[in-house]
Amino acid sequence: MTSVSAEVRYLNDEWRDRADLPEIGSRESRRANTTKHAVHIEDARELLRSGAIEIDRNGFTVAALRSEVADFHDTQSVTATYYDEIRALLTRLVGADAVYITQHVLRTESVEDFNKAYARFIHCDYSVRDPRAAAHKLLQGRDALMDDFDDWEFAWFNTWQPVDREVQQNPLALIDASTVADGDLAEYVYTGFGKRDGSSGMPVFSPKHRFYYVPRMQTDEVLVFKQLETRPERSLTCPHTSFDDATAAPDALGRRSIEVRAMCAFAPPGSA
């Protein structure tokens, strides 16, 4: 199994047990609150093929998806067509009884917009403090009857798919969810969109973390990875970040990708 060496940014250890939270929403605040650590990032392809990595235990997998969307820069096409494709994929892949998509982000090699540029620090996309409360908040926002979901379980997944071309540089690295301990996760506030709206999880460094990536991903492949979970005895989250691949060709093109964030709902066993 091959691996690449890279430096990735972790939340500074000073934030591990503090009551106040760091804010990150610019290159300057990112540098102030994170520190680079050298890590080895392993090629996950063969482990995925053999079943040594699985989504319930390690928190991620790769699936095939040949989208009908011709232009992912067309927001209407994405919401009208791609969202349905992702709902079908997650229903099949994780056995969800309902899938609620919250948003998508298209990332390119442009660095002009901090919000849409590659995320260059390890993070989760949600707070890990109270997943069930987060589920209820989302459902209430969609006018769901909460009594109908009292016995349901929930899991949040991101999907990440190359667009326009294969991934040659700046791939996505994931921390194996089975190597993330509760004490590794702190919280931060993302202020990149000009608002302070709750916190998200972010790890501090641990030498026990195991990193993976899927090299040279193609436009018909999609990486599915977990961000939050209420079901017992399952991994909680895969913190993730982009990284500079030192093995890529000097003229490698920057990555273009679309990520979709979704909450999956699971009905209790035996329910109608």
C-alpha cells in the first residue's frame, strides 16, 4: 500500500479544553488558530476493494455515479438533477429511509473566494456535541412533525465528486473515523460567510489518527464520508482537508469538485 507525505493543519492544542471557541473565516484566522503537522496519507483504493475499509467502521467509501448533469456550474441543474441522484445513492448505500439535502459547494482552483476555495485545515462540517438536537433542528426547519421522528436515528454524510476532469492535485484527505477519539475533537466557529452561526467540530493533533485518500479520482466516482451520527456503536465522524500532493506532476491541474451535505434518517426496525 502506497502513501504520500504532506503537511496538514490541525486546530492548535490550546483550544482542546477552553470554554471559548476559535473563529476561522479567513486565511489570517486560519493561520492564527491552526498548526501544520506532517502526516502520512495512505492510498485507500485497494483497502476499499478488499472490504478492509467500510463506511460503518471507518466512516467512508467510494461509489460509482455517472451524473446526468452536463454543467455543475449550473446551480439549477445541480439542485434539480444531482440532488435526486445523491438521494438515490445514499438510500442505496447506507439504507436511509429519508434523505434531506442541506446544501452543496462547488470548489475550483480559484483562490479569490475563501469560502469556495479548497479547505486547507482539518475540520468537520457540524458540531459533534449533540447530533440528535441537530437532527431535530433540521426537521423543524422543514416543518416536520417531531413526534413522527422520536424513535428514528440519523447520520450526516458528505458526498465529494470531481467535476470537469480527474483529480490531479489537491485531493481530499480523510481521517479514518475509527481512529478519532472523543477527546480529539474540539469546536470552532466558521465565520467565512460573514455570520457567526453555531460551531463545528475540529480535531487537535493525535499521532493515532490514520489518514487516507483516493488518488486520481475520476468524474464518475464519488467519495461518501460521514460527518455525524446518532446510531450506537458506529463511527462518529471523518474530519477532512485538502492537501498538496507532492507526487503530482509539476503541471498538474487544480482540482474541481462538488460536495453535497445531507442528513439521512433511519426508521426504527419494524415500523411501517
